[in-house]
Amino acid sequence: MNGTLVIQQDEWVERCKKGDTSAFTRLYELHAKEVYNTIYRLVPHTGEAEDLLQEVFVSAYQSIHRFENTGGFRAWVKRIAINQSISWIRKQKMRLQELEERHTEMREDDVIDESQFSFRVAEVKKAIEQLPDMYRTIVQLYLFENLPQEEIATLLGISYNNVRIQYHRAKQKILKTLNEGGRS
């Protein structure tokens, strides 16, 4: 993002804080697509993702007075999107897989050679879409949203160890799917 656009965004945020809805419309137009993509990676249902997008920006508008420009508007609104997406997932009563109770440590034979993980993007994306919901959520947050596993654990309300294990098992499932040529 160039410097002029950052300055404009700062001005739009300040105008929003004073009640200027047209300035917020500009922020929405600038960031809606990227925020939608973030939501859709976590909630891969078009209608739900679109509804969440609207809720995210309504929430952002309602709390714009609390926005402090420490990481920029884009980062702030994406954080709202991630939090609301996870809340939606929880409301759907997804059953968290409590691997922690059964598997507290990874076995030696679970180790994956990272070089095996170099496949084409489309194949990997398709393999990720086939993962169980919790695995997919963890993979999306870790790989695409660059959230640390500790933060993912906090967001999902599970232990860090559980996130590590589920991420590891997700990689195994992805690798198996890729090695089978997309068949699961």
C-alpha cells in the first residue's frame, strides 16, 4: 500500500470517528474483498461469508472510536473478521476434536518430511477444503492469516498442544490426499 493511500485511510478513519459515513464507505470499498477472502477461508459458505462480511464492517463502524492506528485499519478489520468467523464456527456447534485427551504427544512415525509438502497450489487448496472443519480452521489461520499457534489456541479455546497436534495431523491428511492424487 503506498504512502498516499495510508494517509488517506488515516483521514478517512478520523472522518469516520466524526460520523462521516461516506469515509467509511471508502474504507469498506478498499478492504471488503480482502476481508471477505479471510472470512471465506474460515467459513467456506458463500452466503454465510457475505453475511459475516457485513457484520464485520457494521461492528467496525460501531467501534471505530476505539480504533487506534497501531497496525492500520486493514489489520484491525481483519482481526474483527477472524474473531467473528470463529464465533460463527462456535455457534454452529462444531464439535472440537479433543485429540488432547487421547493423543498428548506426536509419535515418531508421525514426522513428515517438509520437502514432501511442495505440491501445486490448486491441489493443496482442494486438499485443505477436504479437511474436517477444525483442521481446516487451524490450517487457514496458521498458513493464510499468519497467526501464531498460541494465538490460534486462545481464539479457539483449546490448548496450544492441541493446536500443534491438529495442525500436524492436518498436514498428514493433506499430504495423504495429495499423494493419492486428490482422492480422499
